[in-house]
Amino acid sequence: MFIAHVELWRTYWESVSRPYTVFICSLTAALYYLWGRKCQTPALVSSKAFSVFLHKHCPVVAECFSPTPWCWGGRLQTLVCALLKSRPRVTYRNELIGTVDGGQISLDWVDNQSSAAYPECSTRPTVLILPGLTGNSQQSYVLHAISQATRRGYRCVVFNNRGVGGEELLTPVTYCAANTSDLENVVQHVKGLYPHAPVLGAGVSLGGMLLLNYLGRKRSDSGMVAGLTISVPWDAHKSSASMEEPLNWLLFNKYLTSGLCRAVTRHRKMLEKVVDVDYVLKARTIREFDERFTSLLFGYKSCTEYYHDASPYKKLPNTAVPILCLNAADDPFSPQNAFPLAIVQSLPNVALLLTAHGGHIAFLQGLFPRGESYMERVFGQFVQAVFEHPKDIMKACDIKEEKLS
Ligand SMILES: *[C@@H]1O[C@H](CO)[C@@H](O)[C@H](O)[C@H]1NC(C)=O
Ligand SMILES: *[C@@H]1O[C@H](CO)[C@@H](O)[C@H](O)[C@H]1NC(C)=O
């Protein structure tokens, strides 16, 4: 009787304990994994002095970045961010400025006249925001950036690329990542209005390529005191190769290409003068679109030549202002094999902030990642560090102030 009892208990225990043990072990492993993911401090690649400055005035660089636990991988981060992210309310004042070729550029201003920190508008620091491919001032990352900057008392202006800001195309010219003429125009215009207000350029994705190409071309004559890029593709060839992987094509490339095509359809009458619109609209990838449209419009012999010219990593050594670049290693648009680690290590004025996770323009944190994310904190803190400690940052980046204009 007793023996039978023990046997019964043993079988009972074995049948219960095995799944139980497996469950406990998996739970522990999962928690351990999450915890491990949770506490990853991003890598900061920069000179010692720039790193010291950032740790002091932009402490988010030393914080653990914990991606949203249920949001695995760069693709999911990117998708969830696009679907879920909140949209802070922003009221713009639109301004159209003319260009020498007879075109026009649409700027969206947030003047922040009620700024307590900078009541005088002639010296109020200004953040110039450059959105990504097909993006404009209505993108949620732009709205969040504006909310970060205006709450600190700064002014913002969004440079909408030609043809995407809701304005008419007056000439058959749109935009590309390599041609900085429109950005030059915009900076001149902003500096003309407020010559004594410092300007920081902040570029997201393609906007970051444009910004770095501009800063490389203009060197110490850029009219900007600093630059910030988020999820910038460093090498257009490698980015388009990554975007043409089947899953990335299906999730992102296809969608962006149709966005590009929609803009062409919208301005069909004007663009028909210079390209075969029906052929352009058959493009299935961004690269095909750039082959049939962008490189033609901007006088490149081929898309390869355009991508070569547009890739910003080579331009970094010519830049002459402090620049912070935030990228995620799992960004499907900006593969990490193109991160310019060696180049940046040799430069006093550029810092790369690299997270293991975060995707493209996502960097979602917390269980319900609708509000402020890591990327917004980096943006807000860096902008403030630049505007509130101008002498310190110039010194940390080994820049002689009289050289800047
Ligand atoms: C302007 O800046 C102040 C901080 O000085 C902020 O509280 C206010 O909300 C800003 N205004 C707008 C329109 O964003
Ligand atoms: C940009 O493109 C326009 C029109 O094709 C051209 O006139 C201009 O020189 C280009 N600018 C740069 C900086 O490449």
C-alpha cells in the first residue's frame, strides 16, 4: 500500500514536474534574454574629447537602450513605429521661396514666438529639419523632433523636398540625395532672415544623406553650427542591396517605390517634359525608380554614378562642424557593413552612436512605444547641448570658432 502510494506520487510528480521544469527554464531563459537585450549601452565612436562632451551634456549616449520587448528585430521596430507612433500636434506657418531655376521650395516654420528662453526672434536658435525619402513636415518623426525643440524654446523650420510639400512643381526638378543646391538656398534664406541665430541641421534617412553631402561640400562655410543625422544610409549601393532582399522588398521597398511613383503621377504634366512617365511608373524598386527618374533628372550617366555621388561616408572628412549620427545595427535601410567606423575614428568632429536594435527611424522603447523614444531623447539632448554649450562643443571637436561662418 505504502509502496504503491510512493509509486503513484512519483509518476504524478514526473508527469507534472517535467513540463513545469521546462516552463520554468524557458521563462528564466526568456527573462535573461530580455534583460540582456535590455541593458545594452550603445557604442559611441568618436574622439575622446567629443565623447567627454557628449557624456556631460547629452547623457542619453551612456544610457542603456532597451528596445520594446515584444518588438523583435529591426524590421518589426520599423513597421510598428510607422503604425503606432503618436503624432504631436504642430501648427506650421508655410512659406514658399523661389529658386534661380524658376522653381519653388516649401518651408514649414514653427516660430515659437512664445519662447520663454529666447524671446528675441533674431537670435532664437533654429533647427532645420530634413525629412526622409517621400517624407515631409507631417511625418511623425518630424512632429516629435519639433516638439522636442520647441519645448526647449527653439525655432524649427522643415525643408520639404521639391514636389512633396504639397506645393506645385513649377519646373521639372524634384530632389535627390546628392544635389545640395536647394539646401544651400534654404540655409541662405534662413541665415538672411536671422543672421544672428545659430542653425543646427537635422537630417533623417535621405535627409541625413543630403545634410552630410552639404556639410562636406561647404566645409566651414555651411552656415550651420552642427549637424545631426538619424538612420542615415551611409552607402547607397549597400542600402539598395539590403532593401532588395526579398522580405525587405516586400515590407518596405515596394511601399516606398509606390510612394515615389505617386508623387510622379501627381506632377505628371510637368515631369512628362523630361522623362517617360509611364516607364518610370513601372519601377518595382527604389533603384529602378532612381535609374529611370532621379539619375536622369539630375544629369547622371547612370544610377551607379548617382549612388556613388550620393553616399555620404566619403564626405565626412571634409565636414567642419560637430556632427552626431545615430544608427541601429539592425536597420534594413542602412546596413551596418557600411557604417564608416574607421573614417569616424580619425575625425575630431564626428561621433557615431550605434545601438544594437532600433530599426529604421524607430528606436522604440517601453511596453507601449507610442511616445518619446530613444531617438527623440538623443535629438532633444544633442540640440540643447549644441545651443547651450557652443564654446565647449567647438573646443571638444577641435574647431576654431573664427573659421565658422
Ligand atoms: C515655445 O517655447 C516654450 C519654451 O520656452 C514652450 O513652452 C512653448 O510650448 C513653445 N511654443 C510652441 C508653439 O511650441
Ligand atoms: C543640382 O541640380 C541642378 C539642376 O540639375 C544643377 O543646375 C546644379 O548645378 C546641381 N547642383 C549641385 C550642387 O550638384
